[in-house]
Amino acid sequence: MSAAPTGSQPPEFRGTTHRNLEELHTWTRQTQEAPLEPDLPIIDPHHHFWDDERGRYLAEELLAEFAGHNIVATVYAQFLAMYREDGPPSLRPVGEVEFVNGIAAVSASGRYGKIRLCEGIVGHADLLLGHDVQPVLEALVAAGNGRLRGIRHGATFDSGSAGYGRTSARPHLLLDENFRRGIARLAPLGLSFDAWLFYPQLPDLIDVLRAFPETQVILVHAGGILGIPPHTQRDEVFSVWRSHIRQLARFSNLSVKVGGLGMLYSGWDFHVCDVPPSSMELASAWRPYIETCIEEFGAARCMFESNFPVDKQTTGYGVLWNAFKRITQNASGAEKAALYHDTAARVYRLPR
């Protein structure tokens, strides 16, 4: 394992950011690898863009990350970027979809080659508006120009360290009656629901799936694994998480994005090492979680995600995909096609 700075201890958790993007660019370049299976087509179904106090991470920055991997298309996931500065607060997230649709249009022109960036878009609407979210959803659909595929309204809550430094949702948000009324508005518009919550909250998602069997739901970041206080007994966390995953897999309208394990919430502490981890180190740490998702859901309902640039706090983009490929090296061709491309294309209804 990459060595941590001599005599240092991992810092107390302070949100999802340890280094800024400029520092990360220098740090991640220390570990570079030739791409494994470089011809394997990949749709990256979860990444972000922004250009604000967090730094600049737009199309050019993402394209520069690929390191020889065959990324053919992407799906953009909401991340509080380019919200409208004025107008009704409920409609301000429409600005993010307008912004991303512009990048998608440039990519569709062939400006960046054959890749289709943001071929699908997941936006944000405040589902706590209940029935009143309808005009917001319609505005988002219009702004997406045929590319809006779903809505993400984060439900993450933790009374421990994972609640630090973020807008934490109220406990049991998914059970709120107004939130449920908002979810009910998605399927009639052909929209899916991206569910982002931490692993102790997964029983609430089970309740949602029972209530909305016709709504396509995608569990992001492998179900929100935590490894920071008080969730530091990794074997215990894994056991609870796996039990929830097994129950969730029974619902045919649920798929899972396998990734997000590079977020600092997971508690691996790779981010404080002098040199970023290799793909072999990442594969060793992440294998039990990834293999459990694939075993329980099947490859046809799993899709690997980068969650970049958030997961860049732990690793470079190319190394991350190599880690996934190491874990699936014995999978069949059909399974690899599903995990890296076909599931994302089907679930997000991409014109592949």
C-alpha cells in the first residue's frame, strides 16, 4: 500500500475534499498505468462538472483524464453547478441542466471526437415540493432538450462524521409524504430517480421501491458505504450493508451504480498517502463491495461509475477504471459489456 507521510496520522474527517483540483492534478499524476482492456467500450454514467470556488472541471479537464480507456459516452449527475442566480428558488436548478445541455450539444457536434459527453443528464428538483414540483420537472425536461433522464435529490443523513460539512438531509427523507408525492411525478414524465443515501438508510429505499414499482430507480455509489466514525468497524459495516443490498436486489426496478468508493466517506485514507494507490491496491480494498453488488444484482443491473472529480481525492481516472477491470477480469464478455456499457445505455435510455 502507498505509504502515508512519515509520523502522520489520518486527519479528522472534513467533508469530501482533501486537496483542491490543482493539487489533485499533480498528486494523481504520480501513479500512472497503461490501460487494461483498452478497447472495451465504456459509458461513464456518473460524473460532474463545475467552474466555481471549487475550481474548474469542465469538458476539457474530463477528456484529459481518460488515459487510453475507451470512454464512448457519459451521463452527467447533478452537483449544484451553474444554478440560476435569480428567479424562483425552485427553478434555479434548471440552470444546471441548461449548462450541461450546452456541453452535450458541443460534444454532439463532434468537437471532441466520437465521444458523446453528457448524452444523458440527471438534474435536481426539490421533491419536497410534492405535487408542486410538476412545473419544475417540466422546465427541466425542456432545458434538457431530450437529454434529461432523471432526478437526484440527495437523502444522505448521518449523525456522525459523515454529516460534517454538507447540507445534510433530514432523517427518513424518503418516507416524507411530500417527497413521495414528488417521486410520483417522475415516472409519468419518463424520468428515473437517482437515490443517494448512506448504507444505514437503505431500508427507507426498500419502502420507496415497494411504493413505486413503476419508477426506475438507480442506487448511486454502491449504497453509500461509510468508514469514518462511528462506522469504523469495517466487517460490521460490510455485514449490515450486504444484508440491505440483498433485500434491495429483489426489486426489478432498481439498478446500482458501482463506484463512489473513492469518496472520503469510505474511510480508506488513500488520500493522505504520499503517492496515490495503484489499481491493484484499490481492487484489493474494493473487491468485496463490487463483487457483492454484481452477485446480488447481476451484471445486467450494475454499471461502473467514475464519480469524477469527487473520487479524484483517492485516485486518477485511468487507475480507477483499471481497478474495476482487475476485479472483473474473469467475467464473461457479455458481463463486461453490461457492466461497462450496456446497463448504463439501457437504464438511462441512451441513443446507443
